[in-house]
Amino acid sequence: SQTIHQWPATLVQPVGSPLSLECTVEGTSNPNLYWYRQAAGRGLQLLFYSVGIGQISSEVPQNLSASRPQDRQFILSSKKLLLSDSGFYLCAWTELPRESSGNTIYFGEGSWLTVV
Amino acid sequence: TQLLEQSPQFLSIQEGENLTVYCNSSSVFSSLQWYRQEPGEGPVLLVTVVTGGEVKKLKRLTFQFGDARKDSSLHITAAQPGDTGLYLCAGANTNAGKSTFGDGTTLTVKP
């Protein structure tokens, strides 16, 4: 069966410090990978998505970047964190969307980032 | 840009009551998913609907996809405290690699 894991689960970082959140998927090949950010109790904002190694699409201009060095690894980074980068970050994966089954998204456990 | 609007944003009810959550858009989607999320965890899929007019039942939960595939509803019968959580709808198109999420409905069911 497929699994997705992201870490760290909780992170407290000072303003101006770097960031690295990692995500790995097991049990599938060539998944679409995503990074979302979620404000408390609200919907999900898509930050980046990737359809293959080295292929990254950015949805919103921001202080963050993403990389996909391997097929099932997705990394969210920042060189210098801002206070506004605080939030709940979710990694996710999907298979190629199918007409009969839709676009089911499988989410990781989430990472709480607090920038102080 | 495709947008999904969920209503109500917050809902607080007593155990045993019924409720309906709505997800509306001016855009057509090839499929729509409903997720439930508990605090500090990732969303978990409840159901996917793909056919206009489709109705799916999951125990006390009934999901409906609009005939024009622009809207959906989630109805819960005899709500229980365990139903408490954030309910999110998400629309997708077959040829796109990403989904559009609504802002969510926070449901609190009081014992």
C-alpha cells in the first residue's frame, strides 16, 4: 500500500533562518506531488506541485522554493524565513487523474512551522 | 481561476441534529471530493463524486453532485460528537494535475 510521510512534525525557527521540510512517498511510481499551506481552520493554498523529477510549478509568489531530487521525494525550502511563513504545511500526492475515479489527494501528517 | 465557495463557514449544533454543508462554484468540475480534517492532521478523503446528479451515501453522510457538476452538498443525519472537524470540498478536472479547495466548514457537534 502507498504511504506518505513528512517531517519534521513541528518546527520553531527564528526569522531569517533557513527552512527544509521533507516529504517521501512509498508504494507508487511517478506520483504528482504537492505542497500546501493551511491557515488555522481554513482551506488549503497550493504552493507548489510537481509532475516529475526536477519539474516544479509555483502557484503563488513567495519566499519559499521546492525541489524534487528523486521520484518520490519532495522538499520545501527557504533561505530566510519571514514571520508570515508560519503555518501548517501539508505534503500530498496523487496518481494521474482518471475520469472514473477523480483526483483523490493523499495527504501527509502535516508540519507546524512557527517563525519567531 | 476556478473558485469553490463553502457555506456555512462555521456550524455548531447539538448531537442528534441534521445538517447540510454546501460547496458551490461557477466552474464545471469533472470530479469533486469531500475531505474531513481533524486538528493537527492531514485531510482524509470521505468520498469522490464524478457524475452529474450522483448521490453517494456513507452511513449517516449523504453526498450529492449537482446536475451541472458545479456544486455539491454534504448532509449529515443525526450528527454525533465524532463528526466534529473541518470539512473541505475540492474540485478537479481530468486533464489538470491539481485540485481547487474550498475554504472549509468547521463543524462542532456538542454532546
